[in-house]
Amino acid sequence: MDFGSVKNVGNAVVDCIVNEREKNGKFKSFTDFCERMSAESVNKKCIESLIKAGAFDEFEQTRSTLLASFEGIIDTINDTSRKTMQGQVTMFDLGQTEDEKIENMKYSFTTLKEFDEKELLSMEKEMLGIYISGHPLEKIKEKIQKVATINTIQMLQMSEQNDLNEDGKQVKYVGIITSIKKKYTKRNTLMAFMTVEDLYGSTEIIVFDSCYSKSQNILLEENIVLVDGRLSIREDEPVKIVANSITEFNENVWVTPSGNTQTTIQKPKILTLNITNISEIQKDKLRGAIKFFTGDRNNIAIQVNDNGTLKPCGAIYFNEQVLNAFKEIVGEENIEAK
């Protein structure tokens, strides 16, 4: 991938940049780049795109700082160049060489905290069509593997083998939405064709009107989704998925075994047990359960509600089986997980 592929840049601009670098050496800073390229066809839109693509990441400023500052810096350079061409000399200029003048130019940077990783990756995708410095799904790879039953590598293998026996198989696929094309059906209802990308590639998801109407609010580019559907395998065509349901994939979603199937539930941040109206026998059982489920892998805080007073009880290792155990002791109505 070269910078000629960056949106709003093109090969002609890249050639200018390369020629300048070969002629006068590497660029020392962002302002050095702007100064040396000011006479070339490198306009503000081009520089903005290069910033978003990460072309200046090796320099000291963050992308957020450069995006907030680059227009003012370019205007300063252009204004100085115009004054020089018009022969305007100031007291500041007297006795200085051109290099000294440039060195003493005061550039105003609006220093900002860097964008979060999701925003940085989104800009790279917008400018280059691919992620360069990482992938939005990398940090949740293990969670995805626990939920998904298929990925694009497996689907590609099915396409190559033309395995029609897998047609109609129920699958779960997790990925990030990269494009959506909506279409009206003969009944004047909306359906969609989505491209969803996982860590290994992308696939097409067919979303018929019944599924689309239930999930349309989350069908947005860059949303990470869990697609529950069936495989559609046809000769000489890539394997597709016909969606039965689509839900937003939350990083806190986790999986527990339930027979031969998998169940996804939302892991709460804290578990509150109301002990106001339970018996002493139930309270003794609850104390024992809390002690039993406390260990090295604690993943949730726990507290009891005693007649309106909340009392912290440390932390436990929490999963679906633990939740069911507490339900048996205090009753489902006395459990609040959020």
C-alpha cells in the first residue's frame, strides 16, 4: 500500500513528495513538510487526508493536533511566501537568512489528546480502504471466537470445495459492517445487502425485510454485529449468509455452555442481592455461596441490599451457573444485575 492510494492524494502528488525528499533529504517535521511542499500541488485537502492516513505519525504531534492545526500552519506559510514575493521586509527579517526566517516562524499548534483507537482506525479505513495500524476486532478476538461458529476463511474453503451439503447450515458470524446497500422489495418493504468484515476477510450478509425491520437501528457502518443466520451456497458464487437475526456485539457479551448449544448473556458490572425479606437459613446459604464462588478469577463485584442499605461483599467469579445458584437461594426477584 503506497500513499498514491490515499483518498484525495493520487500518484502525481506522491511523485512531487518523493522528488522533493530525494532532492533535499527526509522531512524533519510536519511543518518542514508543509514548508517544502507549499509551492507544489499539495493542497489542504491532500494534507488532511495524509494526516488521517497516518502519514505523519512518526513526528511529534498527534493526528488530532495536526487536524486542528494544519490549516493555520499552511495559511502562515502561504502568507509569508506572498510577502516575500511582494518584497515586504519587516524588522524581524533584517539580518536573517531565508533559513533563519523559516526557523523563526511561529506556528500555532492546537495541542489535543490523541483520538481513541477506534477513531484512528476508522480514519485509516476511510482514507485507504483498509486498516493499517490495527483492526477494531483484534482486542476482542477471543470473545468473538467463543461466540462465532464460522469465519471468512472457513467460508472461502467451502466456496473452493463447492460444498453444497453445507447449504442452509445455521451459523453465527461476528464482524464489523463495512457497507450497506438497501433495496425495496415488491411489497415496498426494505431489505439490505451488507458487507461484514471479520479478522480474516469479508462476506456478504443478506438481510430480508423481516430481519431488517427488527435490526435497522444497529445496521450502521463500523458497527460490530453478531449475525445469526444460515449459509447460502451456490455453484460458482462466494458463500453468503442469510440473516435470521442481527444484534450488536458488545465486548461484555460472554458465552457459557448450555447442553450442546451456546448461550450469550450480558455480563453485568455488579450483582446486587436483596436480603431484606429472606430467612436466616437463606442468608446462611448465601454466605456460603459467596465464599464458595470467591477465587482467583473474580470478574464481578457483589453487594447485598439489607432493608435499603447496600453492603459490599467483595467479588466473585460469575457465570450463568453461578447466577442460577443465587436464584435458587434468594429467588430471581431478589437479584439485580447491571
